[in-house]
Amino acid sequence: MYRKIQRVQKVLNDAALHTARFSKAGGITCASRCHLCCLKKDIAASPLEFFPLAYYLYKNNMAEDFYNRLEELPANSLCILFSSLGERSGGCTEYPYRGLICRLFGFSSATDKSGQKRLITCKTIKETETYQQLKPIDLDQSPCAADYYMQLSSIDFSLANEQLHINKAIGRALEIVMTHYRYTGKKSGTTDAVVL
């Protein structure tokens, strides 16, 4: 299990670095304190991309309380990790452990039906002058979302392709990680930390 968590974290880190490089090279950035993408109530994700978050919560004795909070949320709520208040005046409360969907949205690409690369981004970014001036060569530097999801699939095909509402995906990751460590008898804090 720990090796699987490390492999997922590596995919997440690689995706974050790739999107940061593309953002810097292309001059495309999110609007300051925007967070509009986090306000969608229908974000889907896989449980696998939240294994590092689940492990972090388990290791720090926060998993059960967090899971109980998830269980109390109404269906189709905003992501439990989103906060409109707090230290960052909004945003992700567990930013280092955010999922792959959160790392790729806005700065990754997909191939459309005609074989052209298109940026998977929001209306706010699409309205910027920088976006309007993007050339196909620029898009070649963007992270391909499908490539990163395939990397997750190579770690655990079933869990990587189980698409759930983001809160359900986090809950499923917590269930799997907590069950594994309880079943194996390992106590919280006895395994190595996930490298961020």
C-alpha cells in the first residue's frame, strides 16, 4: 500500500511541475484568488488520486473525523477541501494533497475529434489575451491530461477509472487506506512520510 501511495504522489508531483512549467512558459495563470473551478458541485475524481491525502490524514490521526465530516455532507456538495475562508482567503485547505483533477484543470490539454490539441481550461482564462494568442506549438508543451490518467491507471486500473463525485472519491480513498492499515496492524505514524 505504501509503495502505491508513493507512486500516486509521484504522478501528482509530476503533473504539478508540468503544469507550472507550461503556465510559466505560456504566461497563462489563474486570476488572483479566483477559485471558480472549485465552486462546481459536479467535480468527478478517482479514489486513487486521493490516496496521498488519505494516508496523510491517517498518519496524523485525522482520518476518522474527516471521514465522518464527509459522511455528513449532502450529496453534490462543494469539495470538502474547499474553504472560502482561512489562511489563504479561500482555496484548498489541503493543497499539497489535492487530486490530479485539481492539478491539471486549467493548464492541461486534450485532443479533440479533429486531432487538434485543446487546452482544458475555464472561461476566465479563455477570455485572457494570453490565451487568445496561444499557438499550437505552445500547446505541445502543455501536460496531456490523458497521459497522467494513464499513469494512474498503470498503478491501479480499477481505482484510477472509478469516477465519483470528488467527496465520494476522497471518502473511498479514506476507506481503503484506513482498512488496509487497520488490517495489517500498522499504527498511525509507523510508516515513512509521503514525499511531497
